[in-house]
Amino acid sequence: MPLVELPCMSQFLDFEINRDTEETSGSFDTDAHFVDFYIPEISYLGDVGLLSSVLEAANSLSSRSIYRWRLRDISTPRKNTDQSSVHTSIFLGNARGPWLLCEDERRHLCRIFRFSKHIVLIGGAVFLPGAKAIEENKPLAVHSNFFDAAAEENIEGACIEHHTISHGRLRSATTALAAVRLILAMVEEDEGSYLAGLVADQIGLPTNRQSRTSRRAAQMIRQSKGDPIIEAAIRVMSNHVENPLSIGQIADKLFVSERVLQRLIKALLNTTPLKVYRLIRLEVAHNLLRHTNLSVMEASTAVGFESRRHFTYWYRTVYGNEPHQTRLAAFQGSREVAQSSKQG
């Protein structure tokens, strides 16, 4: 069913899922990768949420907002198309039947195909007009429900049991769940296998990673471009939060001098080993306050701060609020904590 025939969809169309200001401000960060989602009916908003959660995880684990995404309407032409930015259009079809379009939507679809640098077709979206011509003579991932129809339409891949297929700028998947792998592959293509591995780990996909890395540690490892000494130093720091080592002791474990470690971290992270270590310990404390029953004093001790006053000062510097506010928010919600703070 065409989008324009769904009056209740109007409240969702062009919805700024992560506050993309492309059309409200007339300008946007050209370094960002823009992702547009198109769906045939509102029942597929859940699939949009599934795929956008991968993008959200990538943004969360990165030191910058890599992806910006929104829900769009095929019947409305896209504005402010910037050829210098990477733009991916994802069409979420269903597994019950082809995606039918009116004449105006067909014209707009041609424009979307022409200006999108990457196109993802899911489920019945492989039947969209012009889809099979994007990468001519290349197979598409066809759901088993559509094998006969796809063969009739001369769509390559009609009898190939692959849930995802990628060729050039065209990617296809049989279902939204299968498309998660395509989105993860996009993250790897944009930002490298390290971040893609972290994202897969966070969303619960099997990976070959040997150990888990905190978000703060992952950001610094990526910023260092995977420098082996810095990565090893961060892992040593992460393994010694309750009884912190001196920077000299950390350097000894890495078989480098303290001076070399300081210079390397300054050059690649623009900070000092001591600050890196403190950020890692504070992140552990932050997670303890949010997800356990430990008191502020217990969380402070667990990450090696001997003085609660010292701990509170650095926690407030990094997170912008008091440790006890984070603790209360875990049980009361941040809005109630903010209100109680004003009353106090």
C-alpha cells in the first residue's frame, strides 16, 4: 500500500529520529553519513528502530556523531541534496507482497535512486520500479515468499538462498533482521572493523573479539588509530581500577619508559596518561552508580579513590553532575532528580 494512502502516517513522515536538522537549518555537517528510511506502512516503524539501533550504537561508541537518520516519505522530494555527503536510502518492504507506488511516487523514487550513494532494499522493496537496474545484471536477496514473482519479473537471484547481497552501491536483504548485517557492514566500510566489532558486541551479535572494551576506552583506542602501545596501556589501566598503578608501573608492564608512554599519549590523544587513567576509572564508577546498589562511597573505593571529596570533584568535572544524582536517577529517573535538586 502506498504511503500517501495512509492518513495516520502524516505524524511520522520526515520525523527527525536523531534530531537531523537538514531541512530546518538548511545546512548540515558534510562529514556525517545521512540515512533515510522509507516504509510502506506504520507497522514497520519497529524495523526502523531495529536498524537505527545499530547506527545509534556506532554514534555512542565513536567520539563523534557519524550517522544522522530520519524517516522519509517517497511522495515528498528530498531537499538540500548535497553531493559531497554520503547518503544512504533504506527501503523497508514487507515479506507479504510487492511495494506498490502511485505515479508521483515513481518519479520521486527515480530521483532518490539517482542521488543516493548507497541503496538498501529489504523484503518486497526489491520489486520497486528501477531497483534491478541500479546494478544491472546483479542478483538481489529475494525472500522465499517472492521466488516465483521475482522469476516472473526477471530479477536475478530469485532462486539464490542468500539473506543479504551487496554489489556496488546496491545492497539487499530478505528481512529487516537480516539487514542488520548490512548496516554493520556499512559501519565497517565507513569507520573500520574495530568500531564495527564494538557495535556488534554491543547489540549482541557474535564476534571474534576476545574481550569487552568500555565505551571510553574504545573511543581512545580508535583515536590512537589502534596504536598497540596505547591499546595495551588502556587495557592495563582497565584491569587495575580498584588498586591503581603508577604510570611508571604501567610503562614497565609495556616494556617502555614512562617518558615514551607520556609522549605517545600526548601525540595521539592530546592528553596525559594520568588523565586517561582517571577517565577510565570514572567511567567504571559511573556504570556502578547506574547499574548496581553500591553507595557513592563504595563506588569511589571500587575505582581507587581514597577521598570521596576528590572523587566527587572529578566526577562532576567529567559528567556534569554529582555522583549521588546519578545514583538517585537510577531509581527515580533524571526528571525527578532534577526537580528535587531545584527544590533543595
